[in-house]
Amino acid sequence: MAVAYRSVFSLSHGQNAVRLVTEQFRAWLALKGYDFAAVAPGVHQVAEQAQLVATELRAPGGSRSLRYRLTESSSAGDWVTTVTAHSDGTSGRPEGYAEGGPVADGPAADGGDWVWVDVNAPPSAHRPAASHERLTKDVDAADAWWTGVPHIVREILSVADARDGEMTLTAQPALVTVADVDGLISAICDPGRRGSALVAAPVPDVPLSRLVAHVEQLTRECVGICGIYLLDTEAAAKLEETFAPSHSVPLGAMRTFLPEADPASAVDARRHRVLLARTIAGYSPGKLAHLLGRANRSRALNLPLPPEVAQADRALSREEPAAVLRSLAEAPGGTLARSAAGAAGAAGPGGRTSAGQVPTTAVREVAIAGELLTSLVSEFQSGVGGPADPDELTTRFRELLAEGRGVLRGNREISRRLADLQDMLDDVEDDRDQVRARLEDEQLAHAETQAELLSAKFELDRLRSVLSRSGRIYQTRAAVAAAQSPGSFAELLERLEEHMLGYVTFTGDPKHTLELDDLDPLGTWAAKVWDVLRVLNGYADARRRGEFSKGVHAYLTHTPAGRPGYPPGAHSTQESESVERSARFRRLREFPVPAQVAPDGAVFMGAHFKIARKGLISPRMHYYDGTAQTGKIYVGYIGKHLPNAHTN
């Protein structure tokens, strides 16, 4: 069972997260029509196919942690919604007050209360069940059914002052005026921010009311994960004056600012993707909303939990089995096994629950022991059906007592093993978080190195041109612009549409290309593809000018002086023999071209460039050399590795 949605945010001082979540959770259950009046720790069957496990921890200092785990069973599988809240116990005190003295300034003073919501979706192998707040028409990257933003998250954000660092989280876009720009810049540059900041610029002559509704449509799947802002005209102008051009938000565009933004770094700008006005106009709001939601959810799910949240999670994960056992002890005898089975049913595949704890096999064992002892007591109390002879009765009692002691010893061993597994899980999660942090650092360092390499390549092209043309400098504004790498595949497609490369035409489906953006957070692959396209453009220009007469591979092997080059090892002139002979695989590599190239409007594009190696994804670019007919190169596909005999 995969986590399909996660939202973690803090509440400003004076708000009690536990009390707020308790009220909203009760209202949410009522909205679902579940028969449940009180929310108390333990296991509760709130409907025939819905079970709730509530766990609570209180600390001597007044802090309180509360977790609700609602499991809803359907034909698609189990949907598990886990809502965790923590209150530091200072919400009723004046701001700046603490036991024994004042509260220090900083995050600790204004981040004590927080809320964490997870939704686990069933595997996509099953058919989805209808739900008013889950969009099961699509499958996310984790092979689980797509889920909409939980209603309870929207309700909490509508009544609370929720924050992610200095960034405000709201259910609707926040309108930014010129007086609010400094606060927005602080939020964008805040090193403590975890989620993305989505900043939309105004569209000239379009009323703000219409823009608010449109931005709300585009960002509806990012609620609770991202800060959503809409600039008015004056605010957009001030932000453009303050930020360098590399970090600006063009009119009509929307920019995703990742955490730790650095407006002074041109390389950093590549991390913060821009949806240009033309792209927004060319796609339906629903499709863009899904793309934005998928990208930001994927990033949120890969982030480690904040330390204070992880600490509370581990404490609640250890307490939850005990809460279930206490509930079993208080339940009537006939419901013990059912309650235990249901509580364990919240676990996903491999024995892992949505909050990260190991589920309690011990719960099942204790349920069995409880049923045994309850039946034994009932038998001896009633005297009905029991052995009449006292000696036989004593012998049976001793046998059952020995069996019960064995079960208890087994239960103690299972509990000890459960604690050991939880310790191992905590250590593994810490190691995973450290590896992810190192990976992000390496990716950024690689992006900086690539930027330097591309700059060196451009200088090399310029010097080659100077030498080959005896002083004629091959350096125009268009050439400089073309040499700069795009930050994403969306930007790369925009450049192709604007015909920045006069001899390269893209004829493929942009959908396959845009899918790579989710897998290429720093635009590394997009930069490589652009470099290849520049090389193909240079090749076509050299053919047109009569400077070169052979094919692409020969051009890469013997690049004419003054022309951009690329390693020939990344190029293949044809597909493998198994692909060439397979009608099905050939059809997958037939892409559109103009009628003057092929009368039926499509050709087989076996020639391709290898962009990167990443398992089955390993992106490829397929093209057709049409320089002999029209003087142009036709690129029919940029996307994931197409199926072949090895991948299919």
C-alpha cells in the first residue's frame, strides 16, 4: 500500500493542533455518514467497512500527540487516512511565555503545534471504488490509485493559520499585493521551507477574480503541500525589479520555487520550473493540475519528516499496539479476534503501516489468548458442559494453564522482537534520509559542473569559428541564446515551437517529453537533449552550406571546424536487429513527417541518441535526417526508452 498524499504543516502560536484536529476529524466522520460521536483512544468500528484506531500520548510538560487512523475497505482495497496532531501545551498561554521563563525567538517558539496527514491508496492492480474525494481515473507513479486532496485537509486549512516555515498554506490562492512582496520573497528564500511555492503572475487585461479562480483550478491538487500565490500587477512589477531575470515570473506564467532558492545564482534558477503562458493556454486545467500535483506530491513523499514529527511518529508507532491491546482487553469476548484482525488490517504489504510502524502480529496472538482465557472463565463460572469429575477438571485446568503460559511467553518474545524491528526501522529511515540529502547535493553540484561545461563548449565553438573564418566571429545574439541550456523539457519544447533552431522540427507527442520533467529535477537531461538538437541544427546548416556532405554519424566523428559537436558514442544510426525485424516494435518508432518527406506522413525513425542511463526509463531521442529532401532534421520522439525485446 503506497502513500499517495502527504501534508505536514505547523500552526501559528495560539492555535491548539490537537483540539482543532479533533473537531475537524469528528466533522469529517459525520460528513462521511459514519456513526461515531466521540473520538477516544482505542479501536472503533465506525461502519461495516470502516475502522478507526485512535492513539494518544501525553507528556508531563503538557504536550500532547494524537493520531487517528481510518481504514476504509472497498472492492479496490483499503484506503487508509492517517491524521496526526501535536500540541506543545502552550496554546493557551500568552505568546512568548513558557514554564520557567520566556520562550526563545525562532522556529521552536512558533512551530510547537503541527499537523500531519497521510493517505495510503490501494495498489492499482484492483479496480477502483467510487469515492467523492478520490480521483481513481488515473494511477500515480507509485502504482497506486490517484487520490484527491483529502476534504479534512481543506477544512483544516480554511480555519487555521497553517505555515511551512515562513510560507503560508491555504486552501485557495493567496493574493499578493505590493505590500506583501517582501514577505513573499522571505518565504521563497526561507531555508526552513520544505514545500514548493507556486507563484502565478497576472495576465494583462484579465480581472483578478477570474485569475484567482483559474489558478485555484490549476493548483487544486497541490493544496496542503505547496504555498499558492497570485501576484497583482504592482506586486509582479516589484518582484521582477527585486529578483534577477533568471528567477523572475513572466506575465501569465506560473513558477515553482523549490526550497532554498538563491536569486543571486543563475544555476539555481534551473531548479525552479516555469509554466509559461503559452503552455498553460495549450493544456486543459485538469491535466495541468494533475501534472503539478504529481510532481509536488512525489517530491513531498521523498522528503524526510521534520525531526520533531519523526520523533512523535516513532513514539506513537510504539504506543499504537499497546492502545489496541487495551482496547481488546476492554472489549466483549466475542469481538476480540475481529478487532485484532481489523487493527492489523491497517497494515500494508510487507507488514508496514501508513505511519511507518511494524503492525502487531502480537495483537493477533494476544487476541487468541484472550479468547481462550475468556472461554475458560465462562466455562468454570457456568459449570455447563464441563467435566463432572473434579480430578478431570483439575487436570484440564492445568493443561489449559500450561498452554496459556506458553502463549504468554510467545507473546513476550513477539513483543520484544517487535521492539527490535521498530529500532531497526528507525535506523534505516535515518540512513535513507541522509542518502537522499547527499543525493540532492550531488545533483546540484552536477548541475553546476554541467553549466560550466556548456559555457566552455560555447567558448570552444566560438574559438573554432574564429579560426576557421579567419577572424569572422561566429557570435550573434541568437547564437548566444541557443547555446544556453533550457531548465526543463517544457522550456525545451517552447524553444522548438519558437523555431530557435531553424533546421530542426519536432513532430512528436509533447506528452512523452513532458513526462521526463518529473524524473529530471535539475534539467540535466533537458540540457543534454538541447545540446544534441544544436548539433543536429549545425549539421543541417553545414549540409546546406556545402561544408559537409556525409551523414550525422560521420559529422559527429569528424565535426567541421567551428561547428558544435557531440560524442559519437551516444549516437546509433539504427535500432537493434530484433527491433528492426519486429512489426510491433517498428510501429512504435514510426513518427510524423511532412508529406514531401513521406507521402503517407510517417517514417520509421531508427536513428536515435542515448540521453542517459536510468534503468528502463533511460531517455532516448529518435530523429529522421531529411536534409536531402527539405534541408531539415525531424525529431519524432523525446521520452522514455521505447519497448524492445529486452524490456517487453
